[in-house]
Amino acid sequence: MAAAIETRTGQLTLLGTSIKLFDTTPAVARALATRTGGKLIYASDIDGSVMIGYGSLATALDTCKQLQGSKGVGAIMPEVIQRAAQLL
């Protein structure tokens, strides 16, 4: 896990050790996870979303870049861990 700045809002956010894929299938997700040394966390036939986990943030980010534009995948992004609401 690592901290990052969200470019749209300037807010501090956390990145996890997984990547999210969109507009894909479980079969494509399994193949990509196997090819990249990741672990398939979930894959949805219903909405085409997938999460693949890796052993480190660096590996997840490198794989995210590597898989951009892969056939059978609409979009790829790192796992963003939502902040808890702040007390006023």
C-alpha cells in the first residue's frame, strides 16, 4: 500500500496491491493473471469487472502499465482504497 495524490481533487488517497480491469471476461482475466503472475481475486460475468492481486504495489503498477491496451480489456486502473469520511 502507498499514498498518492488524486489528480482531480488533490486529495490524498491510498493505492493497493491489485489492479482493476473493466469490460472484460473471466476467461481473459484468468489468462492475464496467469501470464503476469497475479492472483485472480474476482471476475464478474455480469458487469465485466475484474480484480487481480499482486505481491507488491510496484508489481501491480508495472503490470497495470504493461497491460494497457490489451486485447479484450476495456480499461485498467490501480486499486484505489477509499478514504474514510473525516470528522468535522
